[in-house]
Amino acid sequence: MIHPVARKPKRVLAKFVVSAVLLLNLNTNLMERSSILSEHRGLTRALENGGCSIEPVAEFKTPDANATRTLLTSYPGSGKRFAWLIMSALTNYDVADDWDFPGNLNENVLTLKTSFPNPNGIWSWENQMNQVVLLLRNPRWAIPSFHTMRYELDFADDWLSSFYRIPYIYTERPSVALWNSWRDANFDIELQAYVDHLEFWMQGGLEAETGNISPYCADNDIDCRPKAVIDFDNFYKENPDVDFFQLAGILDKTYNSTAVEMLAASARVCALDKVYEKTDLRHNNNRQGSGPTAQEFLFTSTQLQTMQDKVTEVRDKYDALAQGDVNSLEHELVAVLDKYIAEINGEKTLMLQVETGY
């Protein structure tokens, strides 16, 4: 029999090997993370005849201390990263996120993205932001997209685990079977979370639990009522629609009187197309070809009816609040929700025709 003491060197060696492998994996992850998180750093230059170029840049300029800071907020899975990249391309200033994965949260950034007050967001910027842009996406697509991100993060529920999974984001979609299981377990929760996020910002920071304005909005130098409602489904594409020009217009109006120099208007469409085409910038296009298509992640007809009813309820509330004012924020929201309702109803109707044979 081998004496227990004789086994110690082998045990120590085994532990050393395991530790070395873990350290190597962590170091590789850190290097890859650093590369991924710096990919968005590109300087957009206007060229002749409406052209443009986006070239790598090590550091952005620091905005004027008095420049207005913009908070971009949406329910998770609604395209914040793409809009965030566009805002960076239009201003040539750095952007950050609420979880500070790029490590630049406290570096005087001009734009920050968040899902707050959703549990997947956090108010980490204290008093740095001044105005809000609300980004919406049809919950029909936002909820499956959120699930895909959760899958890529291996359903991490803490900062460190999410940090470790950064190299996997925007790389592949889960199986349809996994989606179906998660969907049925989380549908009601996520649909309500979608509405709660929208309501919080449209009501200027109203907390669903207390019925009061959040101290984050009341006690900080930020107007929590959005300057605009942007429809991601009209935004995420080549050949820009009104939502792109609306966002550019907000930035123009915001920075017209400050030291922030916007990209020349003649090059802005080019900048949108460049960002859309560059899959190395890590947005949704990078997932194409890895796993099922987005169109394969379906809801049941019953779930679509519930979704339609919920969105209609919100739509009717804000239609009443708009009081016929076509220039109001509420009217902007109603126009977007009308489009979502029609899309959900159309898909539900086709599904019922297949199910019933009529």
C-alpha cells in the first residue's frame, strides 16, 4: 500500500496543472474580450460624393464637459448595440454600457446604453446622463432575441460569468427546442417586463411598484421622459427610414450649440450602411448562418393573441394621453405600436388558418 503522504506530490502537481489551464483560459478570454470590446472604436470620415470610411482608432476625443449626454434605453434584445454603434459613428465619440464591460463608464462618454429598470440593466452612471432616447422593438422579435443573448451568455446571472462569456455574444442562435421550452416558461414574465420598461420611461421614470417617480430620475440631472421613440425594426436595415433621420436629427439638435461636431449630413447614410454591413462590429447580422434563422423562433397562436391584447392595451392608453396631438411623444409611440399590432395580428391569423385549415 502506498502511504498517503506519498500521494501529495501528485495531488499538488494535478492542482497546479488545473490552475495553470484555468489561468491560461482566463488570459485568453481577457485578450479576446479586449479585442471584441475595442471593435466598436472606429473613426468615421466623410468622403466625397456622400461616401465615408470607418477606420480603427485607439482613443476617441473627450467631449466638452458641458455636452449633453444621451442615455439609450430599451428592453433587452431590442437592438441597443446597433443603435449605439450608429450613435458613435455619427458623433465620433466613445460609447459605454451600464455594466461597464468596455471599462469606459467613467471616462466622460457621450452615449450610454442600458436596459434599466429591467433586471438585466443597472443604473450605474449616477448623474452622468442628461437625456433619454427610447428604442423599441416588436416584442414578437425582441423576446426571442433576448433569449438568444441569454443562451450565448450561458444564462449567466452575475457579472463575472457574463464577462467570461463575452466572446460568444452575437455568434449563434439556440435550437428551436430550447427556445420553445424557455418561451413557455417565461412568456408571461417577459411580456410584462417589456411593458414595464416602456411604461417606466414613457411616464418619466414612474416605478410600477410604488407609483412614484424613481429617485434616480427625481434626484439626478436627467430628463427621464424620452426625447424620441425609435422603432428598431425601421432602423436596422440598409437604405434608412424615418427613424434613422429622426435619431440623427435629435443628435443634431442636441449638439448644435456645443463643441460636439457631428458627421457631415452627406455621409450619414453611408455610415449607417457601413455599420450594418460590418459583422465584425458584433451586432445581429453576425449570427446569420449559425443556428436557426430568426424566423424559426415562433410563438403559439394563443401567445400571439395575448401579446396582441397587451400591446393594444398599452397603445390605447397612450392614444388617450396624446389627446389628438400629432406632435406628442405619445403619438409617436402609438404609431409604432399600431405597426406592431398589425404584424402580430397578421402572423397570428396565418397561424390559425394553418391550425384550423381555414
